[in-house]
Amino acid sequence: MISGKKKILLDLDGVLNEYGETSYDENYIPKIKHGAIDFIRSLSEIGELYLFTSRNLKLTAKWLFENNIDGYFNDITNIKIPSYLYIDDRCVCFKGNYAQTLEEIKNFKVHWQ
């Protein structure tokens, strides 16, 4: 898809699904998180969406299709492609201050813990 929209890379586990409520199973992707479909729909109006995951790509494509959100994504990747923005539950945003960043890393917890 070619557009004037900026690329946005979204993580799957912990962002779009209920990851963290069950133990990890490589053959099962947890249910879609409440509010994720509306979020994706709104985000697709301002960005060109790509799904980022280390999961099996066929399983992930099936999950997208089953949740009727496959049409919002341009691709699924396990590579951190150059993007305008990354949305992930396991990241710290560097704001130009190394001391602050180290403190955020030391105190980091994912939202579902």
C-alpha cells in the first residue's frame, strides 16, 4: 500500500492481545484485547500499519483474519522495520536524558504485571 501516511509498527503480544493473562504457548495467540479493534481502526486513519511479532507468521495472519482486522495491516514482520513510530509494551522511550532512561529501565514493569 502506497500512501502519504507514516509507517507505524505495532507489537502483537501485550498490545493487541491479552498476553500475560495466561502462560506463553507458541501455538496459541490469546484473545484480542478489549478496545483494540477501535484503536486499530482509528490508528489506520493516520498511519500505515505493520504488525510486529516473533510468533509464527501464518498463525499470526490467521489470528488477524479471525478477529477481522487483517485488512488494517500492510504486512506482518519479525523485523524492526524503519518506522515513524513503534508501539510496544516492552519499551522505554529515550527522551534525551541517560540518567532518566536508566531509572526507567531499573523500574520497568509491563502493564500487565
